[in-house]
Amino acid sequence: MKPAVLLLLTHALATCFMVGLIWFVQVVHYPLFSSAGAMNPADYRAYHDRHTRLTTLVVGPAMLVEALAAAALVLQKPSPLRLTALALLLGCWLSTALVSVPLHQKLITGYDPATAHQLVHTNWPRTILWTARGLIALALIPFALPAALSSAPPA
């Protein structure tokens, strides 16, 4: 398989993984934080600490691969679709860093129903951004098929 095609497929795989993960987080994981609120404070802090460490192990590598692949696609052959995908990824990362991480930081010290609700509510922009990225990543794949048969890089 040609490196340009492999890059495009790696990007799509990492992005689609993140789309599935963000929908799981939005619909299942974050809403279940309310159940954790019933724990005693020491158990809750241990739960949240473990949650943060384990989530980072799953999300961190996927986000890194996705970011590197998205940037490499733009460097390889800039196009409006690739630039849009990279801009959406920047939005995902900014939302994570500026909204989700600070809310998780608040929850480290103890469960707060308002903060947990805010986490669910403010995660919708990330969910929408990653979903849009997934659609773009999938839309780019047909461009890879002719490129896999020729020497030209995919769109």
C-alpha cells in the first residue's frame, strides 16, 4: 500500500475511533457520573483519579495519532476538505483543554451535580466536531482508491 493511502486510512481509522468514543462518553459515560455521586467522598476521589488515568491511556494515543495524521495530510496535499478537518480537530482539542479538562479538575476534589451536568452539556460541541471530522475522514477515502492504483497522492 502506498504511504499516502496508508496515511489517509490511518487518519480515518483514528478519527472514526474518536467519533465512537466521544459518542460513548456523551451518551453513556458522562451521564453515569451522577451514579458516582452516591459514593462516599474518599471512594469518589479514588474513582475519579482512576477514571482520569485510564481514560488518558485510551484517548491519548488515539488523539495523538489523529492529530499527526491530520497535520500530515494537510502538509502532504493541502485542500479545503483537509484544512477543514484540521480546523475541526483544533476545535476538539481547544474544547477539551479549555472546557472539559477544567470541569474534570473541579470534580477531582469531590462530586458536584452541577459540574457533572455541565460536563455532559458542554461535551456536545466536541461530539458534533468529532462527528463532522468522521464524516470528512470517510469522505476522503474514495479519493484514496484511485491513488492506490496510480502514482498520484490522494486528494
